[in-house]
Amino acid sequence: MLCAGGAAAGAALLERAVRAAAPAPLRGGARIALTAATVWAVLGGTSLGREARAVGGALTAGDLDVARERLPHLCGRDPQALDGSQMARAVVESVAENTSDAVVGALVWGALGGVPGLVAFRAVNTLDAMVGHKSPRHRRFGWASARLDDLAGWPGSRLTAALTVLAGPDRRGALRAWRADGGAHPSPNAGPVEASLAGALGVRLGGTLAYGGRVEHRPQLNGGRRRSRCPTSNGPCGSRAGERPRAGDDGGGAAGGRGAAAGPGGRRPAGRGCGIAQDRAGTGAYGSRQPESRRMRRTR
């Protein structure tokens, strides 16, 4: 609270100073310019889309090595442990969560609190990314950051899920998945947005994830829906709802292609499946968040 409140107070003082320093006829323009600059600094949508499209393009081209090289810019999963469809699923999940964290949530708080609201939300978001871990080093301090981030992200995540229902290609599927599976995710804010996007796209998310040698088993999201068509190849994109995982699958389905037979080393051959990926925000690539696997609320 002290760090986030201090950032908000600093932003409020800056806003007051700009307003006081500008001549009366220019005060409105100065305030608009400050708000625009703050929005530009806080939002991560452009980098989110760029990194996601880079991974998606590599997967579509069947270049798994390039996809594995770019994936850490988007999320914290171990790319060497993932095949093409699993990387595509990671991209879709990351895009869903960080559309809320890095775009919609920030705009919500900007609308409510102006420049101080934008800065406070980003401070809370960044604190969670830096210290909101369940490690012995961060447990006593990080839990507060993680819980505060859950609270601050609540309105943005619900608005993101609602927008996904309204704008997605399958409104009924998105709403059904949100209602059925949104609460199954270990994160109270990532669950609704990931579930609604899974339903809108007709794919299955969740399942077994690998983070730096640690394996995490998450519930499946949209596990009862049909598979969608891949927009780049007219083939299936994701696992058919209700289908049992095939040999070489990760047990959770995929968001980017049909399960192909595992090749040497347990990896599927390059170029198989859709490999489509859509976009997310993280520190470095987006200037705000660390990989989602490191945050406390992901592991509780």
C-alpha cells in the first residue's frame, strides 16, 4: 500500500505542478498531454501484440526454434519442454490474461482516477511481478502485493471477459466457458479472461504446465466445447472438447493445433498443427510484468 500510494501521490503532485505551471489557456492541453504520456507508459498492448504475432508467425511457419527463442518474451514457461501446440496454448493464455493486466485494467483505473489511477495500478501490477512470489525470500512481503494486485485487477478482468463475450466469434461459447470454468483457475482474475477466450475461440486451455523445472497441473478451461478452425490453415485449432489426450499430448489439450504423433525426444514434428498464436504483456517485452508463473497467486 505504501509503495502504490506513494506512486499515486507522486503522480497527483506532478499533475498539479503541470497544471500550475502552464498558462491558463494551455492548462487543458497540458493535462491532456500528461495523461497521454502516462497512458503510453503504462499500457503494454503494442508490445503484447508484437511478441505474440512473432511467436505465432514462427509456429505457423513450422520454425519451432524461433518460437522457443521468442516465447520467454511473452511468458515464463520453459520453451524447451513445449512442442508447437503447447507453445501456441501458452501464447493464447498469456494474451488473455495480459490483455486484462496491461490494457483493460489500466484503462479502467485511468478512467476512475486519472493519472494517479493509472500510475497506482501499474505500481501494484509491477510490485506483484517483482515480489509477489511464494518463495521463502518473498513470502512475508510478497503476499500483500499479490493480494492487492488481485483486488486491483478484479474490475479489469471482468470487463475483459465481458468484452470477449461481446466481441468474440462465439458469444455463447465464451459465456458458457466463463461461467463454467472461470473460477477453476488458480488466479481469480486470469480465470475469467482465459476461460472466456477459450470459449470464444472454441479451444481448450489449461492442463499441465512446466515452469523452470517445476510442473504445475491446472484445470482445463472450456473442456466441453468443440474445436475451432485454424484461421491460417483451415484446420483444427486446439483439442476437441471431451477428446482424450493423444500420445505425446500434454494432457491439457492445445490452443494451436491438433495432437500429432510424438517424434524423437517426445516432440512433435515441426509444421504439424495450426501453431496459431494471438498475443500478452510481461516485464522486458512490455515494461510492466514478469512471467505469470512467478507470481504468488499462480502457485497458491
